[in-house]
Amino acid sequence: MNWEPVIGLEIHIHLKTRTKMFCRCEVAYSEPENTRTCPVCLAYPGSLPVPNAKAVEWTIKLGLALDCRIAERAIFHRKNYFYPDNPKAYQISQYDEPLCLDGRLVVPGESDTEVGIVRAHLEEDAAKNVHLGTAEGRISGASATLVDFNRAGTPLVEIVTQPDLRSADEARRFLQLLRQTVVELGISDAEMEKGSLRFDVNVSVRPEGSDELRTRTELKNLNSFAFAARAIEREVERQIGIYESGGEVEQETLHFDPGKESAPPLRSKEEAQDYRYFPEPDLVPIEPPAELVERARSELPEPPGARIHRLAGELDHATAADLVTSGRDSLYERVPGDRRAVANVLMNQFATTGVDPGAVDADELGKLIEARSRIPRDRFLEALGKSGDPSFAADAYLGDGLVADTSELEPIVDRILEANPGQVESYRGGKEGLLGFFVGQVMRETQGKADPKVVNQLLREKLSA
Amino acid sequence: MTDTLRLTAEEAMGLVERGEASGAELHAAYLDAIRDRDGELNAYLRTVDEADGAGVPIAFKDLISSKGVETTAGSKILSGYIPVFDSTVASRCREAGLPLLGKTNMDEFAMGSSTENSAFGPTRNPWDPDRVPGGSSGGSAAAVAAGLAPWALGSDTGGSVKQPASLCGIVGLRPTYGTVSRYGIVAFASSLDQIGPMTKTVRDNALLYRIVAGRDHCDTTTVELPEPVAIPDREDLKGVRVGVPRELNEAEGIEPGVKEAVDRTIELCRELGADVGETSLPRAVEYGLACYYLVAPAEASSNLARYDGARYGLRVDGPNVREMYEKTRDAGFGDEPKRRIMLGAYALSAGYYDAYYGQAQRVRTVIAQEHAAAFEQFDVLVSPTSPTVAFKLGEKAENPLAMYLSDVLTIPSNMAGLPGLSIPCGLSDGLPVGFQLIGPQFSENLLFRTGHALERAIGFDFVPGRLQ
């Protein structure tokens, strides 16, 4: 029997507003512990939440970018539970009347995948617990737990998808596209390392062709898209293995160790927690004015998915998606020259430089890429590294540093030919493929500084003499 | 030496304006009075020695945060908690130059109708120290009645300003929900809590309401007052349509002496020129109390969850965090908060939410609609504030349901978010009877006008006989 994975995602994104969701503390990531706090985010008696209007507006923007319906009336609810990182003992979240509903995001591919968005809602993040006494900072075996409230109250958007994804790779591509969408809206850094993008994955499998939904497991603490894709693949195989040996998959949560990918996940049974949700009486309903929604709609940038489609016409889908989701597609479109060559350089060598694509003079970069075969590898990388400098000019690297002077190269060529009489004989006997061997020898001798064009020419002349 | 027993806030203001007494002198005079008389009453949990402000001093119920002054809400779980910020009402009083006299006793987290639920001992009624002052703002009521504060602020969730005002023979306003900021007020039930002035006269009440009311950007449930607060001076009730809701005036448990004083006052309304007629609030009274005891505990169960020993107040250590929570909350909360937390958590649980909390919210809408219908015909509705005069300490302490019935007449309009004013309207067996005036939203000016005219006509002596 063929099995089909059924995958759904729950994504949390920090909004990069200047201040927190319900108070005026600055949103901070690397400040000393507990220096961005106030009576509201520490839940002092009598403190009250005041919603961040920017966060509401940005959530609406995101909802529109995900083709959601924006609720005319949304309500904050209290989600009640005790935990040290939850100072009020309730999280202000949204429950049955979220801001954004029923959206979709199309993941471009050979055939497009439409992923339904159940909802996108606004809530506040918890504080950060720091467990002492264990090397990994995990709670089991910890001798004490300290709480850093800097993060408490950071605006957080939760996006829940339909279980519409059918492979680990599709899930990875969806996440990359969603991340890029969010980044381009300018509402979040969406950086996993920083914790401003987190996600959980629900995985189940079913016989291909069936539309049943079998027991799912939840994968938590996945700290990169690639790791997530591998973890999903393993989980899919595990579940298939269970069914094929006549077993049943149990509903459970798999907690991965973000510090150690190879570590097997900790398993826990899902406890049916009763959060005793009820409408937050300290806040009035959010009723986004139609003008605000329409203005946000009119300000939406061209969605990344559309650009992937456009670029896939001249490249392939994977490369187009890579360019777009890495934020290098607009540079790609500006740089003149062979499309595939430009795409390859941007996705490989250029990617390693960390240069801001927006700062690059595209024409100069085009010249550089055009001439790349004539530039030694190290020099080419060095040039790419400087391509964002305002004074960058490709000319400085074309030829410069390359020895094209025949009087300098001729003795070296002669020496190489003398040292390899056998190869010279074979070449002259018709094995012309050996030319590359001689070129390589010259390049090695000159530490790559010889102009390959000149070397080729010299060698041909001498060998045919 | 100023005689604080009889001095109204308005008179005290006059003394300050004419330079006959400074704010600091008034403050000192009240502190002297507190030293003299509060040993018996226990109206104050703590006093503030230094007068911070040149105006008429004021007392705050102990759930109003005042920067640097311990605030316990009558609970052991908050003992030692010193707010690092002013509540909005505290800062408005500070801006108005009112120096703080101290923090007054209350039922723990405002849960109670007698102030016997305070973790710091009960407050006694200045009219008869064997009796309760009402609650939960019993400390503020007793302080004003006994001349230990010219005016005070209380808070009213189910009747906690109106009922103690009634039992102590003073004036208490529960304002329209949303007119006074709750920022910095230790929360009991957020959708019902309102801060209200407690004073000797209706004019004092309007003066204090004017200081504290108005929109606050720190409390998004507040609104701007539709019209400025008017200090009442008319002595007639011409053109005022007074409705007498049958169910509120004939409820079971209303003492004959209370009924008599209230009926006399209704007659007085007529004499002052009001059009008096009968009306009905059938479901508001029948279901109000039950509805309240689902909504208020539900919100309380969530509001009180933050007292976990981690950040402030009491902490009882345990081997792990769960046990720290349990031990802290077990030792820190008294019986009434525990009872209501359990009740509230139950009403919110999955599978019960719709039948309890959800249903209560729907009933609340019905109650509001019933009041709105009555206000199509009448400008104010009147009734006794409390079915009884002050009862004896211990009389209802062991019977929560009997205690809950103390608020049966104040709760319905509170559930509808409406303002209510209680004024003393006479004595029954030597103890004050309160007259409740209920108006539509934002009708405080009309309540003040009506209350003031009646107050003049009644001529109630607010100084307890035994202190004269």
C-alpha cells in the first residue's frame, strides 16, 4: 500500500513592533534579563492591558497577505494556566473570534499546492524560563528556574494551517514562503535563531487516495526548516512502519532538543488541558475600521509566490523559489547577463558573502559574473564580498591580478611541456583532451594567477609547433 | 482643633480655601481622630503620617494602589506588597492635592458584605460596634461615618459601596461602569468593578466623583463623560419621574423598619414634585443574584490566579513550583476567595461554560434590557439599598448564602452596568437605612440632583448618636 503524509503547521511569529502587545515596554532580545518590564508585563495587581494598535494593524496586513477574511469584530480571550513564564496565570490570546480567518497560501511548484489558513490571531508571548543546574538548560533535573520577563508580552501572531501539506519538502517550502511573506511585509524578522519564528508540526499518514484523518503526532522545538523536513520524514516513516506491522499510532507530542538534532525526541502524552477560555473583560472588542483594512490591502507588496511563478519561466521552480525566499530575486532581476549563471552565482558564492542584495550595483555585478571564468576563484569571492560597497567597480577585478603577459608566461609553459614529455607526445598523437591537463599545471604553477585565455593560446601554439 | 466628626469635605475645602486650616493640619486632625476612635472600629489597616497635598485629605480602600503604600486588598497573600505605581484614581487625587490619610479595611479581595472577611480583623459599625459596617468597603464607610476621613473611595462590584454606605448612614455612589478607571485597582471581577466615592453628603460625593471620573488611556474600558459633573443645588424634584420597581421593594427579607423608611422617602419624592409610579423588573431581581454569582467568581478565579508567590506578596516555599503555588495560595487566601475561585473555575470549565458562564452573560443582557425598558417611563428607579440595617458581627459569617442576600437589591443594576446612589433616609431601631437611586448609564448628575433634594428634605444627621 502507498501511504500519504498529512501535515499541518502552527506557526508563531513575533511582530517587530517597537513596544510590547499590551504595555509600552520596548521589545528586546539581547538586553540584560528583566530590564524591559513594567507593572503590566509583570502582572502587578491592578495593572491593565492596552492593545498595541500597530500590532493589530500588522496582523490585519498579514491576514490580507494570506487571503484571509478580516473579522469585523474580534475578541481577546483569556487562556488560563499556571506556569512561571505566565505571570498573570492567563495568556491574553484569541479563541473563537480571531482577527483573521479562512485564508490560503499557494506554494508554487511544478503543480501548485494550495494550503488553507484556518486562522491567524494575535496574542502575547510568555516570559522565558531559564533552568539552572543542567547542561542543556532543560527542565528535567534542573535545580532552579529563573524567569526573564523581557519577552513577556511580545506581540505574537499564531497562524494555523489546514492539514493540506503532503510531504516534508512541501512543508519546508511552505515555511520558507510564509517566512518570506512576513519579512517582506516588514512586520517581523522571522528569525528562528532569535526565536522570532517558531512552529509546531502535526503529522499523520493515511493510505493514498483516502481522505480520512488518522491519529496525529505533534513535533515541537524544531529549530530549522531543514531539520523540520528531516524530522517529518522520519516521523512519516515511523508511522508507516507502525501501520504496516499492524499497530496503531498514539497521539503524543515529540519534543526535539534544539541543541542536538541527533538526539531522539522526548515523547509525552497530550494531556487534555482545560484552559477555561473566556472573553477578556479588561479589553473591548477589536472592530477594525473598513478604511484601515482597505488601506492595508492597498499597501500589500507583490506576493513572493507570484514572483516565484514569474521567475520559474526562465529558471526552474526550485531555483526561482530559492531566489525569492532568500530575498535575492530582485537583485537577480536587476543583474544583466546569462540568467542561469546569475542565479547560480547569487544562490552560491554570493550567498556566502552576507552582502545586502539591496546595496549592490547590479550592472557592475553583472560585469563581474560575465567575466568570472577569467578571474581566479579567491579574487572572484573577494570581489563579490565588496559588491555592496558604494565604490565597487568590476573593472578593478577584470584582468587585474591575472598574468596575461606572454613573456612572463612563456617560460612557465615551456617548463611544463619539458617536464611532461609523455603527455606532450600523446597530445600530438591526437589526445587533445590533454590540453586541460597542461592548463591545470600552468595554473597551479602560477597559483591561479595566469590568464586562462592567454595560457590556452600559448599552449596550443607550442603543442602544434 | 477641627471637629472632624461633623465636617463635610465641602466644608473642609472651605477651611482650606479661606486659609483657616491647611491640608497638613486637616490631615493631622484626622490622624488624631483615627488614634482616638479607630482602636475600636478598625476602619484603617494603615495610615500615612505625612500629608502629601494641600487639599482635603482622603482615605482609600485597600485595593487602590498608591505608590509606596502597602496595598493588601484585605488579604494575607498580598501582605508586604508595596505598589511601585499609582492607580489612576490615586494619581487624580494626588493631582487634585488630596493627601492620603491611609488605607481602609475591606473584605478580602472585596468578597463579602460585612468586612468580616478581612484577613486583618473585622471593622465595626460606628453606630453600634457590635454590628458590621457592611462590605466590602466597610472600612471606608466606617471611616467617613465616624469622622475619620472627610471622604473616601471604595469599590463596588455587587454593591460594595452602596451597601456599606447604607449600613453606616453615609452617601455612596456606584458610578456607571466605565466612567472611573480601574487601572491600579486590585481586580475582583473586571466587568463589574467600579471605584466609587463614599461621603457624608451628596454634594461631597459629586465633588469627589468629578475628581476621579473620566476616560483613562490605561483602562480601555473607560469612556469620556458625556457631560461634566454638576454639583447639585436644587431642592425640588419637579419633572423627575421616579419609578418604584415592585420586585426590589417587596423582595423577601426586607425588614419592616427598612421598608417603612424607604416608603416615607418615596412619599417625600412626591412631595418634592416628582412623578412617582410603579414599575417592574421581574427577571432582574429573580435571576440577578444567581447570575452575579457565576460571572463575578468566574472572573475572580482568573484575576486571582496571579497570586502565586513568584513575584510579590506572600510566598510559601515548596520542593517544586507546583507545590509553591499550592502552599502559597492555601496559606494566603481566606475561605471566601477560595470558595469563589472554585465556583468560578467550575463555571468556566470545558463542558460547563455554556450552561453557566455563557448563560449568565445572556441573562445579564436580559437584565440590562429590562432596566432599559423601565427607563423609557422613568428617570430614576428607587428601592432600599440593603434589605436590612447593620447586622451583628458573626450573625451571617457562617452562612455564605445569607450573606450573599445582603446584595440582592444592589446586584441587578450592577449587572446592567448602571449607576446607583445610596443615601441615608432615616433610622430603624437606631440604625441607618439606605435609599437606593438607580439611573440609566451616565445619569450621575440626575442621581446627584435627586439625592441632594431628598437629603435636604430628610435632614438625616450623619453623626452616629453614640459619638455625638
